[in-house]
Amino acid sequence: MVTKTGRPKPVDRESEFLVNEIFFSTTDLVGNILSGNSVFVRVSQYDKEEIIGAPHNIIRHPDMPRVVFKVLWDYLKAKKPVVAYVKNMTKEGRYYWVLAAAFPTSNGYLSIRIKPTSEIFKLIPSVYEKLLTAEENGGMEASLTLLLDILKSKGFEDYDSFMSTILIEELNCRQKLIHDNQELIAGLSQLEAAPIQDRGARDLVSTLNDIKTLCSEVTSSFDCLFDDFGNLLSVEKTLKDTSVSVLSFSEQISILSLNVNINSYFAGEAGRTLSVVAKTIKNKTEEIESFTQAIVKLSRDISNHTQRLGFQTSTPRLQSAMINVFIQEVYDHALKRKVESDEIMDVKANILVLIELFTNTFSQLTNLLVPIGGKINDILDLITSINTSIYELERCNFLGNIEAAVIGEKGVKFNFTFSEIKESTSVTKQSLMDFRRYLCGIIETTQSIKNSNMKILQLVSSIKKTMDKLQVVA
């Protein structure tokens, strides 16, 4: 059914969009659709002729808050990629949700969409309802303020942090669902069994098969990369937990040194040496606290870098998956029928745009890894400094115990306090040893990521070279 505005009337029925599917479109600078793959055409329920040349808002659903599109356009106009959850509407008024990743290109924009399946996504429909109400009552500014407030209430510093998290979550959920439900992956064994008589068609299928093999290697390399990257993401929490633990230790020792200092006054002349010991212990705890605060600052810097690194790694992962889909589509067609030259050229043009985006994004990964490695080395130096201070603290504690024994009965209280200091120091030393070992492992992980990065770039370069053969075969 169509409304008076010429737009379809929304119906509460979902248009089928499978987890293993991806759809794609490109638009010009004002948002008119230039191209789209077969999944886009099928899910939207429009004919391809109706889609091409139409404004992208032809599929906009009335349940979508305008503020989400404002955020999308603000990023794109600033020449930055952006990710958002979007509810779209088909020609028949059905709905379908997507996680849309949009990228600026030299002559417009490119958008890749997957089916959202994460736990975060379950919160989005109710959030969008609140944003719509805010827009109705207070306009765009009220809606934007509410959006940012909601993100912060969920632990996201800003929209950058939110979109980096949702892209990683959705890609990981998608990968797991596909792995756990192999029937979602269409098999081609029956099609491949049919002999292809035409030599040109055989050559085309052979070339496409070569590209498919390379794409498969890229996917495998991405799996390894994300295993390593998962370890790297955990560094933020480990840094925070260890910093809190060491700060708590220095605070505890500082209080214990104060107790020693107070008790030394009551011990009179016999406690004078213990007072000096207490002050030295306090000085060492202040050093430890200072070094730990420096680790906290470095941890924040590393957190910012890993967030950017997460987005920088996830977007080419999505682009690579889209290349896979394009190749698979034309491969399927080539097995069943003759593929027209203009169809191949259209696919080739889209893949080359994706490869250009992929290469530009992915080649920046090494630059992002360098400061992370440098800052982790700085933390390792600080741990060495903390250990030196702890050694001095242990030495003072040992001297304090001897002095407490010398003053006899009056030293009993001191022995108890020094025993607490010794026990706490021992636990912290072990914690720092484990932490150092962990950080050394993270350094190895960054090197492994660099190696995966180089391999993937080489594979993508091979895909681009093999793509040149398609023009000859066609």
C-alpha cells in the first residue's frame, strides 16, 4: 500500500536478510544511488532500474530518528567513515535492520550493510523511539543531546567509541553465527560439477576461482589478525586493573608508614631511628605512586590508540567480505549462464573501489601500532622503576624489623606493621612480574599483527592484479 506522499505504508513484517549476506551500494555526493548488488535489490524489493538513480532515502523508514542521519552525514562530509544502525523500508513497506558502514570515495560514498545480531543491537529500537520523541518535542538539538547522554550512560565516551565497539561486536557475532550454522553458507559443488563447454567461460571461471582462493586466504589471515587483536584490546583493562592494584598498595604502605611514624614518637628516644625508617618508606611509596600515575596516563593513551586500531582493522575486514560477495555472485552466474561484459565491468569497478579503500585504511595500521609499542615499552621502564623503589622499601622494612627487635617490648607493634608491609610488598612484586610478562607478550602480539597486516596487503595486491585478467577474459 502507498500513502498520499507516494511512499509505501509501513507494515510490521520483516524483509528477509540472512546473516551471511552483505549488501552494497554507492551514491553520488548528494546521495543518489549509483550502483547496488543483487542482495540490496532483493531485500529492498525494488527493481534494479527503480533503485539506480533514486535518492538513497527511498528506503528510509519513518521509525528512524533524523539525528542518526545527521551524524552519518556529518562524518561523511568530514571525509571520515561512519557506522550506524539503520532501519530501512522496502517497496512493499516491510522493514529490515542493517548495520551500515559508509565510506567517502573520490566521487561520492560507498555503503556496506550487514544484518545486526549483537546484544547491543537489542537496545537500539527502544533508544531510537526515545530519540524520535525528543525530536518531536525539542527538535534535532534535543535529540542529539539525548543520543550523546545515552551513549555515555552505556559507557561510551563519544560516538567514535560507540561505532568502533558495535562494528567489532557485529562482525564477531556474524562470524560466530555463520560458523555455528554452516547451512547458511551456500555450497557450489553441484554447479561446479557441470562441465563448461565454452572456452571463454572456462577461462572466466578459472580467473574468478583464483580470486576466490586469494579472498579465502585474506579471510583466514583476518581471523588470525583478530585473534591477536583481541589480545591487544584486553591490554586496556589489564593496565587499568594493575594500576589500581599498585595504587592501592602504595596507599596501604603509606598508611602503615604513618602508623610506624606515630608509634615511634610514643617509643621516645628508642623510636627515633624507626621514625627515619618510616619517612623513608613513605618517600618510596610516593615514588611508586608517581610512577603508577604515569602508567595510568600511558594507559589512557594506549586505550585511545587501540580504539582507533579496532575501527581501522574492522572496516577493511568488512570491505574484504564485500569483495568476497561480489566475486561469489559473478562466479555463481558464470557457472549457470553467460556473464555479460558490462556485468563483469560493473563488478570490477566496484571491487577496485573497495580495494582502494581497503588498502588506504589498512596501510595505516602499522602507523597506529608504532606508538602502542612505544608506550608499552615506556610502561615496562616504569615497572623497572617501581621495582627499584620496592627493593629500597624492602631494605627499609628489613632495617625497621632489626631496629624494632633492638628496642625489645616497645618494638612488638612495629614488628606487626613491618610484617604487613612485607606481605603486601611480596604480593605486589609477583603482580608486577606477571604484568611485565603480559606486556612482553603484547609486544609480540603487535609484531604478529604487523606480519598479518603485511600478508593481507600482499594478498590484496595479488587480487588486484588477478582482477586485470577479467577484462581480457570478458
